[in-house]
Amino acid sequence: MLNKTKKQDYKTLTITNVITSTLARESLYALEIFAGPEIAVASTKAYVAQIAMLFILAYALSDKTIDIQYELSKTAQAMENFLLSDSHIRDLVVKYINTKHALYIGRGMDYATSLEAALKLKEISYIHTEGLAAGELKHGTIALIEDKTPVIAIISHESIILNTRSNLEETVSRGAIPIVITLESLKSKGDDIILEDVHPLLTPILTILPAQLIAYYAAYELGYDIDKPRNLAKSVTIE
């Protein structure tokens, strides 16, 4: 696809963690994210770093009305604080993620995070997991809900909080086990994973962390190789 794009005289930029990769060499421009070697097949820190780099690119193209250094530093501190107090994630996994199926739901950017979160859980724990747009549940996908199906809701924006919580309640009424990942300013009684508030456009960097840990502990408890899941390769060399 890159070569086809180049043939149409479009300028190309590769954002990569491996500056010597084929994509980086073939692009007109290459931007390294400097996340360091990703040992595991399933990308975690490189995913987070790419979001940060895209945020920086968006800022460079914007009217620069925010203090980007402050916002990124605040987000980094929130990530570190969460990782220093993440012991309850394993307890949640042991208690609830012991099933063949699981769902992530979210709206807006939280839906995009749900897709990545579901991918991580399925690829290293082999638990069948789907990331779904919360607002689309009633259009068929709610049929996937079975008794004690874990449904993990990501809620990081005030404008959609009531909608997503309503969607989550719909799954609970059908027997699902709800798990909520949210921010301090949006929390409600009984929420499971509370994260510090950060700039709204940087929430995906923060909300993916507990999802990555859920996948990690799920695979660990099941005794699977976390770094080298079956049937996967670090680099895909065929179309």
C-alpha cells in the first residue's frame, strides 16, 4: 500500500519503533517513537508511544492553545501512579476473567481503546474477546451476552458517561459481570479501576494500561507464554 501511495506522488511518513524497518526505509520520511525494544510479540509500550507521537503531530498542526509539555508530563505521572498501585487488577482477573468469552465496550475514543484492549486479551490469553461500540449493542451484538460474561466498560469522557453506563446496565440485566475503567472525575460507587484525570485527548494513553494488565494477568493465570503467544510472529511478511 505504501508503494501504491508513492506512485501517486503522495508524500509518505512512517511512524515506527524500528527505524531500520522496511516501511521506514521506503517512506519519504520516518519518525522514530523511541519506545525501546518491544520484547513481547503483542505490542504494549510501542502502542502507547505511537499515540503520544500522534498527539504531538496533531499539536504541531494545531493552533497550539494547550501546554503540551505540561499535559504530557501530567499524563506520564498519572501512568506511573497507576502502575505503582495496580495490585487489584490481578484480583479482578482471578475473580472475573475466568471465562471463554469477554467484551470491551466504549464510545468515541473509548471505542477505539476497546478494540485494542480486546485484541490484547484475545491474543495472549486466548479468551475470545470483542471490542464493541457501546451504542451499537442493541443492534445485535448484545446477543453475545451470556451469564457471567465479563463486560469491561471504558469511560473517559463526560459527554458519553451516562450513555455508556446505560449500555453497561443493559448487559448486566442479561447476566453480565460489569467492570468499569474510568477517571477520578467520572467515577461512581462500585467502579473497579479509577485513573487520574488527564487532558481529554490523552485519555487513550492512560485507559489502555489497565486493559494491558488485564490481558497480562489473564494469560499468566492460565499459564500461557505472555511474550510469545501461539500462532503469532513479531513481523508479518505476507499480504
